[in-house]
Amino acid sequence: MQELAEHLAVAPSTVTAMVKRLLAQGYVERSHDDVNWRTVWVKPTEPGRLAVHVFHQARLNSLRCRLNSLSEAERTSILAALPALWHLVEE
């Protein structure tokens, strides 16, 4: 849970609450490590994977529509900025 909290840049208590809600909705399952009982594994269920896929597709469609509303010059400017943005993300 600590590692997940660090990855999401939130407090561990926030992750615990999020995981509890996702468990109640059937989107994730939680288990304890066989060797270290303090280690908790959280993994998506099939409905959880499907929900992420649907959400991802909706975000892509929304972005596609917004990009299509831009002028050619605006899209060219965005393309020119992508290498710098990619560099920022990789750091």
C-alpha cells in the first residue's frame, strides 16, 4: 500500500480508502504475501480491467475530438512540442 501511495503521490490512508471502495465494487482483489504478511498485493479483477479499458478508450476519443477541433497550425505546434514534453515525462 505504501508503494502504491508513493506512485499515486497520495497519503497511505487515501490509498487504503480507495482500495476499500474498489474492493466493494469488485474492481480489485487484495491478498497478503505468503512470505511477509505485512505486504499486501492489490490486483485488478476482470471487471476492473474492463473498466480501465473503457475509461481509457473514452479519454482517447475525447482527446481525438478536441484535437480535430484545432487548426492545422495549432496541431503542428503541438507536434513540434512533443519531443520536449516527452523529455519532461521521462525525467
